[in-house]
Amino acid sequence: MSERIQLEARYCAQNYHPLPVVLTRAEGVYVWDENGKKYLDMMSAYSAVSHGHGHERLVRLVRDQVGRLNIVSRAFYTDKLGPFLEKVCTLTGQDMALPMNTGAEAVETAIKAARKWAYTVKGVDHDQAEIIACKGNFHGRTTTIVAMSDEPQYKEGFGPFPPGFVLVEYGNIDALADAINENTAAFLVEPIQGEGGIIVPPEGYLKAAERLCRDNNVLLIADEIQTGLGRTGRLLACEHDDVQPDGLILGKALGGGILPVSMFLAKSEVMGVFGPGDHGSTFGGNPLAAAVGLEALNILVEEQLAERSAEMGDYLMNRLGDIDTPLIGDIRGKGLFIGIEIDPGLATAREVCERLMERGLLSKETHETVVRLAPPLIINREQIDWAVTQIREVLAEIDEVRLAS
Ligand SMILES: *Cc1c(COP(=O)(O)O)cnc(C)c1O
């Protein structure tokens, strides 16, 4: 085994189970390992690298900005934050934004905003606010956020957890209707569940949820950290259903694959609950992150990455559909956000990912049974064709071994 793997395994907490490959360089849709072997990245850091690795414009901008102004904290105004937030609010139809760094921090921000809105605007009694989330959700890893999770491993050993969360079945509008009461502050939902296994809810679910929330004075908060910024073929996945959430959470690709940049966006009525000292982050909204975030958005629009995602996603989905194998149970997703469900009786998703890695294609399993395909949105047809060939051959290989034994 590589010495670098041993070193990392010796000193790094074992909270991940990485594939045994040591990456040293990347460009566009490709990454290279320590031996110079090239891989097609079909994972793009859980969709953080939608722009492709080391996008030329972002690298140039970072070089320039790093020499100018980086971290000053929000104790002062800067020339970078205003233009960035103006752009992201304009693109998403939201009024105001609160910049953070990681996705989990932005989700925490959304929770705080929803609760304070419930007390100060809606009139919910002190400490009684409830937030409804969905079974199978993934919103991050803080102790408060895992309190909303129904994944035993995310929680086991980390309690006690804060109260105030209610879980309903994802995709079931009646379950949501039943869970709403006078104390409900918000419904927090992923338009497509990412870590849950690329789960696409039934047609019309999000729209019906929006209506239900409006009728009951409940905030609809969309966690688009993974689905947002072009990943599903629209700028926001909510747009597929013509839904305008009251609160929106962005992260991952917002940093252009270079830096952690996240934010909570909302209507003024919601964001207005925050006063000086209510919430904050030392690094949130720093000039370097703001400059990168603005350029990442400009690139997204100018290179039409959402449209590309729709077109290439359809192409990839069709090509995958042509693969004739008993190993695939289901293929689902939108745009370049696709999950291949492997029949657990016949193979594991991990085994598929390991074999793909040997052939120079990097992906990662989620929930043991799903192979995630979420390449940089700049991927082209030729690269997709190559990937599909690898996937078809790997599945045929596994099937052969299975039939021989
Ligand atoms: C990744 C993710 C998060 C958490 O983001 P981090 O940057 O890892 O904290 C939250 N919600 C969704 C939907 C995600 O995919």
C-alpha cells in the first residue's frame, strides 16, 4: 500500500473510508494519482467541483485576490461582499443573504432564522417552535443537524440532541399536512435527496409542499447545497417545479471547487430577524470567498452550466438505460445528478466503485447500494461515452464472476 495512504490513515481520524487512490493533481474533469495515472472524476467532491477542477478564470482570480485582500472579518465592509450577494440574490430571487463557509453552517443559520421568525413574526410561544424535516435527509453533521436525521449511524453515540424537530416521510404530502401545527416554523427539504441515495420525489410534491406551507404560514426552506447551481439541469432544482422557497441554502459549488463558501438566503421578512450579534462567522463572507463566489456564479451563467447539465444529464441517463445487466435495479436523477441502484443481492456499490477506479473512473457509493454519478458540469459527450463503456464492462465483469461461482 502507498506510504501516503498509511500516513494519512495513521494520523487522520477514521471518519471516512476513502478509495485507495492518492490524488496529487487535477484539471477540468480529470484528476491524477501519485503514479501519474489519470482518472475521470464522476464524483466532483459531492458536487462541489461543478465548474471542473482548477477553472482557469477562478485560478486567475484567486491569484489576483490573494495578493490584494483576503480575511478581514465582518467587523468591516469590503469591496467584494456586496457585489457577490447582489448577484446571488438576483439569480435566485431572494432578498438577502447571510454568508457562511460550510454547508452545515448555512443549515444551522437557516434553523436559527426559522426559529426566530416563528417567535418574532409568527407568534409561536417561547421555545415551542418546530421544524419539519424528511426521513432519509442529509443536512450536515453538527449535533443539531444530526438531531434531524433518521440515519442511526449519524446519531449513535452523539446524543443528547436538541428537541424541536419532526420527521415526515419524503415525498408524502399527506404526511407533511398531518405534521404541520401552530408551532411549525418551517419545512426543510432537499428537492432531490442527495446523500439519501439520489431520491427524486413524486412529480408535484414540492409544489404541493409550497402551497401547504403558504396556507399554514410555514416557511419552505430548500436545502440546495448539493442540488443547486446547475447540478440538476436548472440553476436551482426548485425551478423544475416552479417553486420559490422562503429560504434557500447554498454551498458546495458556490465556492467554485476552490474554497468553502455557503450561505442562507431568504426573503427580507425572514432575514430581518437577525440583528448585530445574533449570529456570525469569522470567515463567513470574507473577500477572497466573496470574489471566488461571484466569479463562480458568473461562470455558471456565462458557460451555461445548468443547460449543459440538463443536456449531458439526459444523454448520460439514456446511455445508462441502454446497459443490459441484471445488476442495475434502478437509475434515477435529474441533470448530471444520477444514482445507479445496484441490486444488493448481486453486488455492492462499493465493489462497482473499486473496479471503476481500477479503470480510471472515480465515483463513490452512497448507502451501500447506490453508485453516484455527479461529474463536473463541463463534461462532454466523448467523456460520457467513455465512462458508460467502463460502467458497462465493470458490471459485465461482476456478473461473470457471479455466474461462475
Ligand atoms: C453536503 C451537504 C450538506 C453539508 O455540507 P457541508 O459543507 O459538508 O457541511 C448539507 N446539505 C446537503 C443537501 C448536502 O448535500
